[in-house]
Amino acid sequence: MCRHDCVNTDGDFECTCPKGYRGNGRVDGEGCRRGEPLLLKIFAGSALGVIILLLSACLIYLELKRRRSNKAKEEHFHRNGGMMLLEKLADRERSPDMVKIFTSTELQKATNDFNNDMIIGQGGFGTVYKGLLQDNTLVAVKKSKRVDPNQTEQFINEVLVLSQVNHRNVVRLLGCCFETEVPLLVYEFVDNGTLSSHIHNQSKGGCLIDWDMRLRIAAETAGVLSYLHSSAATPIIHRDVKSDNILVDHNFTAKVADFGASRLVPVDHTQLSTMVQGTFGYLDPEYMQTNQLTEKSDVYSFGVVLLELLTGRGAICFDKPEEEKNLSYFFLSMLKQDRILEIVDDGILIVGDDKNRESQIMEVAKIAKRCLYVRGEDRPSMKEVAMELEGLRLGGKHAWARNGDDGEETESLLRDRLNEFVGNGDGYSNTTIGYDSIRDQVNLLPTMGGLGR
């Protein structure tokens, strides 16, 4: 039986549905039900087509964006010196695997897209961010301040220098990244700030460090410089030794940082002709006059760091009277008048009747004086300085030079300690300050020469 129209056929019948309906029309079948309007079909088909087009356009856009991003990363890689690094590693017959190449995505995630809240240091050459890698390793990411093709070689230089340094008192380089607009360096995270912050800014979160800590930090830093000068595969001159570039960990262990200005010294050279670079107040006066960089330039800068540890003063203090602005000059003047204890930091003279401490302080002052001689050839080597400071730490005054039955034994002990200290390493720079011109500091040289040698 049909619900609507019925058409008889030979021995059977067929049911039909009215216009606009569909089905078999039978009462005992699916009957007739209203069909979808043609307009709705057209709309549905068009909508589906538009959706497909939009999805296709999105996929094409994302693919083009990915390709542009990859092309930009490739351009950054070349401009930032990625190929230069690989070539120099090859020239030195060193494996590229010795320097980990991070992706920009890894470091963006680690630093929360370089969020300002992650900044832990800023300086003349860039910003340092605290980061957390996927394996929960804390790192410090150094991001250059601006794109400067002239700094590419300096960036690669820092990577090369640190890739060959393996010393427990050097901030360890974990890798670098060339894919960003400005190059990035990734270091181990040192959690207690700079030496400068602890001896100059105790009111801003720095900790008061006693004499024993200061003497140990001085000995550790001297050990690093001795290692760089005489024990590294290729001798290295740091060229920017200062308290801002000495970090300390939670145990107040020294970690020398910022090798961007460092120079590798060819085996057959004792000096290099370079443009004067460094921080006023720490710059070797002989280097400033001759442009001849030697290992003794680091010795001079280290001498200024010793003065900071002794006095708690900055290398350059513009808020002091004229005769006290330059710490090196003021120290030498007070030493000549035998008034050193008057300018020693109060924090290390708490125990007034500690004669051993006073004796150590005077010995360190004498070492500093020798480091500050105007002529480099008159200064001791960093190995000699490291041995003297380590000798003081062991409780002796020039312990290796004592007379007596135990002299050879003591000397042997010191040399063993020094070899361990400077020869077998195991595995945020603030804005440069100074005089308005180099001439201002060079003008002090005649006076300083009269105080030194």
C-alpha cells in the first residue's frame, strides 16, 4: 500500500512521493519524507568549499612562514659566525661536537621568551638571562645588545677560548646559538652574583665576605690566570680581569667569566699588537701607551682586583676626592706613606689583635704593589702570584722560601698544590666605567712610576 500516489505495474505496483519528498512511498517501508532544499545543498557545498580553501590557505601560510623562519635562521647563522666557528674548529682539528649548538626555540622556552623577569645581569655588551633547559639544568644565557658585524669575531673568539678551557674556577661554556638576530652564549649558572656585588654593594643584597674568603678568592682567581697563561693548550690573555668578571657560587668559590675580549697567544709570540680594550681603572698603563698586549697586562688588572679585596673600594670612584678617585694611584700613595691599614676594608679588620691576619694583609698589599709596576717586565708572572697567595693561605709567609729542614718539603707541597690548582681544572659583566679619555689615566703614569718601579 502507498501513502500517496500508486502506479500499477504488471503483477505489482510502485509508490511515488510528492514533489519535494523522497523515499519509497510504501506504508510498510520508509514512506515519504521531506527532501533537503536545493538552496541548502548549494550553501552546504559552498561552506565546505570555503572551509577547505581556508584550511589550505592556513597550511600554505604556515608553510611559507616556516620556510621564511628557516631562511632567516640560516641567514642569522651565517651572519653571526656559525660557519666561521665550524671552520675555525676544523682548522684546529677539533670536533664540532665540542661546542653544543642550541636552537633558538630551546632558549626561548628556557628564558620564557627572554622575559625581563629572567634578567640577572646587564652590561655594555649585552644582557644575561637566567634559563631552565628541558632537562632542568639552570643556565645563564648571554644575549648581545645589538647586531654589530664587527663583534662577530669577538663572539666567536669567546666561544673558541672557552671551548678549550677546562678549569673548575672558570665559568663553563655549555654552548651557543646562532639562529637569533643577535648571537647567544649559554653558560653554567653561577648562583651568587659577582665578586664586585659582595665587596662594593653589600647594602643591595651583597654578603660581607671575611678575609679568609677574600684570600681564597684571590688565590683561586690567580690560579685561573696562571692556568690560562701557562697551562692551557694555547696561552690565553683574558684582557678584562675585574671584580665584575669574577662570579662566586653559593660556597663563594671564584668563577672567572667573560672571555669576549680574550686573545689566544701563538706559541712563538710573547706579545700581541691590538687596539686597547678593557675597563678603565684596570687597564695596564704600558698596554695603553704601546698597544702591546702581554700576559703582564692581566697581572696589572689582577693587582687592581687585589686592591678591591683589600680596601672594599671600586677601581674608579668618582665620588671620592681627586687624589682618591683612581684606586691604584691612591693605594700606591698610601703604601709609600706606610698607611695601608688606614684604607683596609673595616670588614676584614674586625679582629684587631689578629697579628697573623694583619701580616697576611700586608703581604697581599706587597704582592699588589708588584703587580702594579708600570713596566710589565718588573711585574711577577701570574704563576708566581698564585704560588705566593697559596703560600699565604697555607699559613706561611713565602713558605716555599723558608730556611730549615722542612724547606724542600714545604716547597714540594706548594708546587703540588699549585699544579692541582692551576694545571688540572675540572670542570655579567657591568657597564664599563672610567675616565672620559685614556689620556686622563695616562697622565697619572709619571706619578705612579715614582711610586712603583
